[in-house]
Amino acid sequence: MARFLPNWFSSDIAIDLGTSNTLLFLQGRGITINEPSVVAVDQRMVGKNRVVAVGREAKDMLGRTPGAISAIRPIQKGVISDFDATVEMLRTFIERVLGRMAFMKPRVVIGVPVGITEVEKRAVKESAEAANAGEVFLIEEPMAAAIGAGMPITEPYGNMIVDIGGGTTEVAVISLGGIVYSHSVRIGGDNLDDAITSSIKKHYSLLIGERTAEQIKIRLGTAFPDDNLGTMEVKGRDIIAGVPRTIEVGCDEIREAMSEPVAAIAEAVRISLERTPPELASDIVDRGIILSGGGSLLRNLDVLLQRETGVPVVLAGDPLCGTVLGAGKVLEELDRLKQVLTI
């Protein structure tokens, strides 16, 4: 029914189901949902009634919930880890987007990591269908990110995209509308947060929460030395004394703390360049590498990767929303771009 209505009445939706954030694109209106992939559940309940909150409201509960309520991330490393919680999160977001059109069963395009198993693909499709979606299509996230970044994916040239999400880093070489080579590592922005948490615990005997680690990464995080970031105060709980304590940390020690996951991302890019067919590799040298995804916003990551590879590296115009914008473009031009879908 939706496809026969004017474009501004369309109920078709593109979804970036990310480890850290879930974004929804409604055809004709653009991005309408951009919220954390977090669900607060009541452990005393079962089924859909156990969901207390989703998205930003649920994330605000992280580390602050009473014993019976827990805030969980139903997407881990880019794949579904809690099916029921994912269904309820998607159902809530879809109903919120459609409003009065919630009775419709929209066509849905969902971004999925490169190389996920058929079982994992089926879980994504079934979760969307259980959340009231109609026809469900899947697109590999690097392909969607490349389309969202405006890369000429259908031309006979090599294009390299590095999509760094919350749980995964995916490198893909694209030509003639297909992925010629891809390499994925389950390391992303969340690993940077975990590295900061572990370092502060090790060096200061101080426990900090997820949100504090993320704030430190945003304020002080850099992949390459930067003398302009200074220091910041960090509050947490002293492991030994068991009382709140405040310390001061600097950008150099935070950069050192994140060095291992950053090195793993750089290694994934190097491996991909080494294994790219020569003709396409020469195109990439001329055209450069495009960075996308929230993790690509780490300061000076482009500088580090350019020094490590010798290839120009450029940040996408909208790295946070590139995947869902690309999936949305596929939705709007489904007949022309259907070849890029995996199912």
C-alpha cells in the first residue's frame, strides 16, 4: 500500500542497527531516530512486558538502575545478542517514526556487518519482521556507508571505505557495485572506551563507568600526538578505599591507553591494502581512503592512517549517519541499486 502513496506518505524505513546507536531513516523525511542501542529491562518480568525503556532514556539508566532493572545492549559486535530486546527496541522506534501510519508494514533496508553468518542474517530479518516490518532487505554496512559518503560505487574504479562502528571495524574495496575485498575485525569505539577504563583502573586504582570513559575519549582521545588537548578531571570510585575520588588525566596517557585497539584498526587497513588487486590498489592511491562511522571521529585517526599506509585518508562528510543515509538512498532508488543488497 505504501508504495502507491505519494513519497511524503511513504512508510518505508532504512535502519542502521549499530552496537552503540540505532538510526532510522524514513523515506521522504530523512533521519528521524538517532538513539543509543540500549534497552532497560525488568528482570522480574518475561516477554515484551519486561522492557522498561529504550534508547536515550534507557542509556541514562546505565550504572544507575535498582537491582531488578538492568540496562543492556542487545546488539554486540554488530550482531544481535538479545533477540527479544532487539525486537522491542525496533518495534518502539518504528512505531515512533510512523506515528499514525503505524498500522502499515513498511519495507525495511537494514545495514549488517560484512561476513556475518546466515543465522545472524536470519536473526536480523526475523527481529525486524517481529517488529511489524513487511519486506526486509539487508545491505552490508560498508556498502551503505560508501553510498552515504557519495562514493561512485557503480564505476569500474577501486574505492576503499573504512567503517568504524561501536563494535566492529570493516574495511571494504568496492568496484562496479560490489565488494571486491573486505576485512572485518570486531574492534570499534567501545574497545577504546574499555581500554580507557582498564588503564585508569590499573594506574589509579579508580573505577569509572561507561559514560565517563566515553566522555574522556571525546574530550582527550587522539590517535596521534596533540598538545592542545590538555587535561581533565575524572571522578570515580577508589578501589582500595571504596570512596569517591577525583583524579586528573592528560591526553598523552589516554592516547597510550587506546594504542592497542587503534593499532588493530590500522593493521586491518594495512592488510586490506596488501590484499587488494593491483589495478584497484592504484585507484585507491589516487582516490584515497574514506573513513566513516562514529569511531572515525577519534582525533587525528586520519593522520595516523595516512602515515601508516602512505595513502590519502579523508573523513566522510557525515560519518555518524553515513550508513543509514546510504541505506536510505538504496530504499529511494531500489530498482537501480538493488544489486547492492545481500538479500
